[in-house]
Amino acid sequence: MDNSSDLNSKARVVITGVGVVSPFGNDANELVDALRTRKSAVGKLQTLPQDVLCTNHGAEALSFTGHIDNYGPMDKKLQRTIRKGSKLMCREIEMGVACAQLALNDAELTLENRDKFRTGVIYGTDYIMSRPEEFERAFIKVMEEDGQFHFDKWGQIGKPEVSPLWLLKYLPNMPASHVAIYNDLQGPNNSLTLREASGGAAIAEVVSMIRRGIADIMIAGSTGTRIHPLRSLHATKQESIAADRDDPATMSRPFNADRDGSVIGEGAAAIVCESLAHAQDRGANILGEIVGYGTSSVGVNASSHSLKQAATNVLRSVLRGGDPKAVGHIHAHGLGTVDMDQQESEAIVEVFGNASEQPLVTTAKGHFGNLGAGSGMVEIVASLKSLGGELFPILNCDSPDPKCNLNLCTESAPAGDEFVSINVTPQGQASGVRVQKFVA
């Protein structure tokens, strides 16, 4: 998908609000300040037991507790509604809903200054995993003293111990569902499960809908975690995870010669997108303009460079109709694994040329690792808030890999007035956006 398919591709779409839950807190400005001052959010895991996984460290969003204050200012009625609804939300869904509420508040959108029939939401997630304690009582019921699980007893005495509503806490469509219900958003609604590519793909969808004239306002968000009893176990068994170091702040090392894997993290973010005409009519504060997007899926097999191809496809899509020389910086996926960083580098070289021809390349994952489906949107917000100001450098990239032929940002530098962000999944899916500083 790219912007050439829109029926009214000349319609301008702008960003008027942001909301963030990150390992650096629940505020977009705090996020950018932490990145610029080279802080790391990676530390000893506090919500998982030690010495069970192959890593004892990660970047937890500890400032997010699920308390109603995390959702931002709102009237008492909405507070009561969200408190009640939180009983049917796991942590990932709570973070996603909170970001949407923060973004709406940042955009100063109310029921009075928007048409509920032309306001919608699209949210991206991982596939959300249940927590083991949901089934603990049921498992205990069907286990004998010898510790054996008796399947023949499950239906009769095990299953009744499982809450009949447990599944609603973990469905990936629930962030968009809750946000729409709480805010009476009766416009387009959709949910995507594209791992790290979810955020960019959600933006692509909302921009397309606004340009097609079926909505005036759309929330695009994504939420995810790699810090979860089962998710973390899967990640450490199936993916390349960075080895623990004496200083955990040095574990995530994107594009560095001695990188050895990603770091697990968690987070979420959301943005409010509007047609320029609607935003100007209500006197909104415009943070940036979305001028390009792209998504791609290339099947993965052991002998292919499908990750490179997917990234290349997306970069070409986001630049369609634009000037590569106008791009101030690229916010790379920068996972920190040997193969992913190499293939992403090759894609950037193929589209932008060698390091001397490229804009600056940065990534926030050196600061907080992989936030799962939340990564892409959190990174987009970080670059958005940097436009026209100071660009944050890559953390822990003191010995860049010569095989990654990139113009890496290792010191503070101007962010420029336009950026490209890209995210890629191990399955060969990719998404990207191009955003520029708003000019009337």
C-alpha cells in the first residue's frame, strides 16, 4: 500500500495530538528529553522473576500502573466508565486506551468540536497472550497429587474455574473497541496485528480513509509488550536476545559492530490525524503533516533477503512524490540483531545511496529495546517531536559496523524538517511513514 492509491491523494492530512506510554514515562516531551540526553530505560526486570529467562533485563514502562490518572484529564463520568472497563483489559490494552485518551486530550478534541460519525480509530497490536494466572485455579483442579494433568476432568471441573469473560481481556481488537466506545467514535474502526510494523500500517490506513473522504478525524495507535510471562519466554526461545551485561544500559546496540540481539521492552503510542481543512476550521495546533506512507509483505524463507526487500519496498513507497534530499533523518528499525540491522542497512543504501548521500540515520531502540507492536508508533512520536529541533543520537553505537553503510547519528545534530520512519517484522512485513514540519 502507498499513497498513490488514494482517491483524493492531494488532500492533506495533519497530526494534531499525541499520547505516549513508554519506559521513560507517559509524556511525549519526557520521552524526547530522555533520548536527547542519552538515557537508557533498560534495567533489571521488576515484573518477572529473575534467572528464569535467558535475560534478566528489559525496558519496563513502570510509570504506567493502570491508575485512572494515567489516562489524562477527563470528566468524572468517563473516569468511572474506564475504571469499570479496565476489569476487561490486560496491560497491553490498558496502555493502548490510555495513549488514545492522552492523544485526544492533547488535540483538544471533545464531543462538541467533532462529528462522532466522521471520527474513527485504528489500532495495531501484537497477538495478545493470556497470563498463566487466568487458568491457575482450573489447572489445580484437574491435577492430582502426583502432579499429572488429567484431561478427562477438564470439561467437568476445570473449565468452570475459568472466568467466562477472560478472552475479552486479550483480544487484539479490544484497544480500538474500548477507545471507540468510551469516546463515541462511530466512524471507521479497524484492528491490525503486524507486530512492530503495526504503528506505521495503522497510520497508512487512517490517512487513506481521510483522503478518501470517509472520515475527518482518525486516531492511529499501537500497543505492545515483550515483557510478559509467556511472551518473554517465546521471545527468548525464538529470537536473538542480547546477552546480559554488567551495565544493562549498554545491552541494546543497534548497528554497532558487537551487537548481539534485541532487548525486550513495552510501550504504546497514539496520534490524532485530521484533514487539514478540519484542523484549521477548529483552530487546532498542528504538529506535523503526513506526506507519505507504505506497507509491504514479502514471504520469508531461509535463503532469501526478504526483510531487505520489504524495507526497500516501503522506503520507495514513502518517498513517492517527494524529494529524498528533503529528508532530515531516517528513524530506522534498528533492532540490534546482526541479520536484521544488516538487511535494513542494505535497503537504506539501495534507496538513498551510500552513507555520504544519506540523511542522518537514528533509532530509539538503543535506549529502550523492542517494544513489540508499540515500537513503531513510539518511535514516530519521538521523531515528530524532534522536527525542526535537535535529533537524538543512537545510544551504544560507539563502534559502528562497517558492513552497515549508514550515515549514523552518534552525536546530537539537527533533526531537519522531514523524517522517514520504518519498521520491519521477522515475518517480512514492513511499514513506514514520511512526516514533515507543517507549512501552511
